Amino acid sequence: MQNEHEENKNVFYRVGLRSLIFFRLYPHTFFTFSPFKIYEFAELQRGLKISKDEMVLDIGCGSGLQTMLIGKKCKKVIGIDISEKAITIAKSISHYMKGRFNIEFRCIKLENANFENEFFDRIFSFCVIEHISNYSEILKEAHRILKNNGQMIFSVDSLENIKDIKLVEKHKKQHFVEKYFKKEELKTILEEIGFKRIEIYPIFKSNFARELFIEKVINRSSKFGFIIPILTYWVLRYEEYKYRDEDKGIFLIAKCYK
């Protein structure tokens, strides 16, 4: 009975997803089911003009939703992740979108991928680097494979505006965080590697963002669902605007060039 239920659920998922893809409703950031991820992606994309002749890398691509969104804008995007399950899902979904964009998924660590020097025009990473113990080596490798004047755009956990040490430790344990970054510290790391024109700024600075993060992400009180994240995202944008002059947030956004 359990196997039959799982099979029915899988069939429903495949049919539903294929319908969303057919009507071009998928991929979309709304399918992250998180106002934080919707906002984060918008901030990482803000001000960027990705051209159709660019080669792009996504480090820690997961199941590939954001990779696919980037792939709609560039010549080719490669997504890498160490999770076989995530890459299997990413390949399965992208199979239904053949011909729409040029995308490749690999289950591999960046340091083992053997990309050529100066291979990519841009490199993205969405809250991944803080989970990697040798984060400095990863950033050095990213610098090596970026073309001259190529850009790296990424986000990392900071949690500077969460003062409760027990909550921070709880989050660190739950999400396997190796390192929380501070703005000046991250800037120094990037400068020492050789990056230039570095822009780093915090997001999720408002009281609303902090309380929501504690409730939904750290304490895991309940899931967002589908409609609620979309509505919450717009509230989040409004609240973040009110706190635009604050200098500490939950995430840091970093944009820099080789």
C-alpha cells in the first residue's frame, strides 16, 4: 500500500511538473517555496546583464532550479553539486526542457572538476560557501577559472543580527554551517585572492526578516507552502526597504571581478 501511494505521488509530481514546464510556468523562483530564496535570487540578479554568449557556472546547484533560471539568459550554464540525489533530480527536470537552453549538471566538487583557466564569464553560488570547510581554496579556484574581468556573484550566511548565541548554534548544527562571514572579513579574503571591484552588502536586515527566519528556518515551526511565500516575499521587500540603512543582516551578498 505504501509503495502504491509513493508511486501515485511520483506520477502526480511528474505529470504536474511537465504541465508547468509545458506552459512555461517552471522554472520560477516561486518554486523555491521560500520568500528568503525568492528575495536572495532577486538581489543576486539585481543590476546584472547576462548576455547570450556567456559561459556560467553555478557552484552547489542543488536540484537546479536557479541554475535553469540563469540558463535562460546565457550561452551555457554548468551546475555542480556533491549530492548525487540533487543532481539526479536536476538532470531529470532539465530533460523536459531540452532545446530551451544549454545546461549541464555534474556531481563533483569544484576542486575536482578540472575546468580550464579563464573558462567562465560568471560564477554564481547561492548560500553554499559557508558550508565548505576549505572555502578559501574554493574561492581561489573560482578566481582561477574566471576569465579576466569575469564576475563572481554569491551569497553567504552571516546571521550578524541574530544575537541569541543558542539560536545561532542551533542553526549551525541543523544546516551544517562551517563558517559565518562578516562583511569586512569577506572583503579581505577576496582581496587577498585577487578579486577587485568588490561589493558586499547585507540582506534580511529588518526585524520582520529576523523573526521570520528564526521561526521558519531555525525553529522550523511549519513550512511556507506555495501561496504564502509569494505574499510574504512582498511584505519582506517592504520591510527591508524600511531597514535599508542597517549594516547587519542574516545573509551577505557579494559581487566581485577578476
